[in-house]
Amino acid sequence: MPELPEVQTVVNYLTKHIVGKSILSINSPNKYTRVFGSCTLNECNRFLLKKHIENIRRRGKYIIFDLNQGHLLYHLRMTGKLILQLPKAEDIKYVSAKLTFDDNSELFFKDVRKFGRIYFCNNLDWLEDKLGIEPLSKEFTSDYLFYHLQKKNRQIKPLLLDQSFIAGLGNIYVDEALWYAGIHPLSIASTISNKQSKKLHEGIQSVLLNAIAAKGTTIINFSYGDNDSGNYKEKLKIFGKENRPCPGCGNPIKKIKVAQRGTHFCPKCQLI
Ligand SMILES: [Zn+2]
């Protein structure tokens, strides 16, 4: 699933290409209108007609188009892609939504597994109610993290995956950040020391910033633009490296299940 760096990569790409465009219409080439939630296609069109895109940004794993009035949001989930051109004509069967702009250019929402969603709204209060702090914002300080960890008697990995705690982290970058900080994924948040918490804060931010600079991690599904891949996979320290030597100590990396997610860690560097 695309996480913060991959979503940011898509936002950066789209910003260059479609900010300023006016929307003529939206349709669903494969008729998968559940992509719009409870909104009918007519309602979507009424909402979007003649609106233009003033800005594109990210909040958590959501892509937000700020319109001159209201917002259009995409969540890519597992396999959603926002592309300006379809690589193959027959891929239209995977396109749940297509925006047409007044210069006749188009934006396709291609989603093979169909878990992605599109939202239309006049304000973003519902989103703010759902999402926790942005890990790259100036409000996310190491003091903030330590203060909030101390109040949680939950295992650290599921806590960091919880979008209402910190928005945008997912399986890959949580494993990488916990390794960086030397924290076991099953550690109870409230038992993490101030020193470890500082290291975790540093790990979260450096892993995310480096992954954004590499345009995300492509493992199976992620691509952006005209099928470009992210390069962060080469820089991963432990994710996807079960039984390979830990870059810190040389011992084999272990893989376990935590909160139903495949979780990588070094049993020597990351003690409970
Ligand atoms: Zn190690």
C-alpha cells in the first residue's frame, strides 16, 4: 500500500501537471461507482462542474485537490494510481474514475483491486477528526512524541500504524523507523525511554524524508506518473529482508506477524 512518501510523490507529480485546470466532468469507465462512496455520478458531476484545481496536497495517505470551492480527495489504498495517460487502451477496464478537463486532457484513476476511494466535500473537518499529527510537520517534535507515547499502553508497531495517532505511516516505514531507533515492534509505548523516543522521532523523519527524495518505494504495486518507480527499495535496511544479515550487527533479520502485518526486526538490535 502506498504510504506517506509514495502519496507525496504522486502529489508532487500531479501538482506539476494539473494545478490550475478546470474540470468539465467525471465518469466511471468501468462503471465501478462504489469508488465514489454514497455519492452518485450525477451528484459528483454537479459538485465538480466548472470548478478548478487551486492546489494539490497530502494529508496522511489522502491526496487532496483544493478546488475554488470545496475539495476532491483520493485514497489510493492498495493499487490505486492517478495517471495522465493510460499505458494500454485495454486498461480502461481498471479505470474507476476519469476526470476530463476543459483543455480535453484527462486524469485516470486506475485501480486493479478497487479498494481506492474518491471523496467530495465542502470542508475537511471529517478528515481532521480522523487523522493524527503529520510526522513531517513542525508540530511533530520529539517532545510531542515522547509525551504521547507515555500515555499509551499499546504495542508500538500497531500504535504507529494507527492513522489517528500519526498520519501517513504504514508497514514499511514503521519497520524501518523502529529498527533505526533500536525498538522492538512489540514494546509497550509507555515503557519507551525518552532517549529511545528521540531516536524514534529522528528515525521516522529521516526515513520518510529519504524515501520522498527517492520518490518512494516500489515493491509490487507502486508507480507514479508515466509508470515511473520509486527507488527507496535499494535503501531499505530490514523491510523484506528476512534471514538476511542486519546492517547494524550482522545477525539474521526475523519476520513475525504484528497486527496481521508482516513485521521485520533484528532480535539483537531491537530488544523489548
Ligand atoms: Zn542487528
